[in-house]
Amino acid sequence: MNTALPTAFAFALLSTFAAGTPATSAAAPVEAAAPAAPEEKVVYHVNDSEYAMIALRNVQNHLDASKDAHIVVVTHGKGIDFLLNGAQDKNGNPYKPVVQSLKDKGVDFRVCNNTLKSRKLDAGAVIPEARIVPSGVAEIGRLQAVEGYVYLKP
């Protein structure tokens, strides 16, 4: 059995494509959509409140330079102290207004529950702007490995 197309049919088919039928030439070329810019996600690690005000200034500077950055501040050990009720820096300046200002700009603050337990503090000791996570170090690891955050240590 001859499976070749008859010459007249093949010629007609080729002529149709060469002439540019509506199916082949009228359609505009499809342009690929530009890829979306990757979301900037950063976790700041604070494990000593002696450096908390520096870390908070770093976070503010980061937001000034990159307004759409999603920033999470994770604390554990002595780093939770600035997120406790009534906390003040060495000059007597309260941390809460600075934390509240950054929270209003979308910054998330997280406090290690393991630290709270080891220091015999309950959740009520933590300012409402912060949320308690089971483990500060595990939270940092999860944010990096699972959610794609980059790590900064001020």
C-alpha cells in the first residue's frame, strides 16, 4: 500500500502554508510574559538585646532602601529582652515605639518559647507586637530552608 500523498494534494497543502492562511500568519506571535521579580525575604537574627537597637536601625534602613522587603526578626536567648513588656535600652528609651513603628511597616517579630520557658516567663511577658514561636533557632532554619529567606545577623 502506497502511503505517499498524491502529488496534487501535497502541492495544494504546501501552497496553502506558503500563502499564509489565517491559521498560520494572522495570529500575532505569542510573547512570553516577563518573569516576576523575586520577593525579597530576610530574617534578622537577634540573640543579645545589647544589639537590639542596632538591629532595629538596620531593619529600618533596609526598609528605606527596599520598601517591599518582607522582614522577620527572630529572637532567642538574651535577644528576647527588647520584646518584653517595659523593655528599655541602656539610655532608658523604650523599645516598644520603635518595634510598633516597624510592625506597622510589615515587619514580623518572633520570640522563642524555649527561652521563655527556661526563664520561667509566660506569654504575657511579651509585647503584643511579637508572636511566640516554639524555637527561635528552628524558626530561623525553617525560614531559610523552607521559605527561602536570607539570613542577616546585625
